[in-house]
Amino acid sequence: MSKSELPERVDAYKMADQSSQLEGVIAFGRMKRLSELVVEDGADFEAQLQFERDEEKRRLVSGSVSGSVALECQRCLQPVQYDLQSHFRLGIVYNDEMARALPGDLEPLMLLPDQSLDLADMIEEELLLSLPMYAAHEPGDCQIQTEFKPDDQDESPATEKDNPFKVLESLKRS
């Protein structure tokens, strides 16, 4: 069964007041910043979002997003598939004072009450935060030589070269 596409924008304040849930996919094409970092266009991402109010009546959005992207391996410069997964819990706030008052387990989501929430931007931000520091294949899977062995030619007896200071040796003796 295919999941439906998430809406572009939602009223996060209203959804939190109604304890709403959203589940669906978000098209890779809607994430411009993420598309600049990948080698090839990826598949859609699956997302589950829960809007709610906590015990202290703070509006929250929590959820998870997952999908797969092809990043450039930093060793061999070939594509490497990487599964992205992010779980997040955000407190919806509209000023810095509210953001500072959030407990440590909540990240602030700045949004004015009359503003609608762009779901693609929020999800893309979470995916960008879950990218690896550098992408690389597993050891042994890279298409590049990472261990170098000495050549057999280097083991041949070295030919003696003329020493330009040999003349000085004869002067030293006299």
C-alpha cells in the first residue's frame, strides 16, 4: 500500500491543539539543500509526525523520518548508499524567551502563530542533521587501493653512483 504525500504547509498550532498525526511520504524533489549534497536523486522519504501539547501545555511536534540517499565516498569518489534516519522532538515557540524556557530534550521550532509550517523545510533540516560527517564505503568495499606494497624492482641491488665529494677525500689525506 502506497503512502500519501505530506501536505506542503500545515497550521502547526492548530494541529498541536487537536493532537493530530500525519504519516506519509515527502518527495526528494522538495528538498533543495539536500539535493545539492547527494550524487543522484534519491527516493522519497517516509515520515511520521505527531503534533500535541505536553503536561505544561507547550505545543510539540515529534516524529521520525527515514530514507536512503547516494553520497559521494570521500576515498574513492564513487557513490555510496547511506540510510538516513532521524527521530526528533521540537517545541513550537515564537520568541527567544520561549525557546530558552524549553527543557533540554526539546529543540525550538520558531514559528509565529499566524504562520504555517513548511513540512519539507522542517524534515529536510532533520535529514541534514543526520548526514554523516563524511561518507565512505566500508573498509574493503572502496574502488581505490588503500594499501601499498613495495615494488620488486626496489629490492634489486643499488648501483653505486659517482660521489661528487670524492675529490675532497683525496685532499683530506694529503
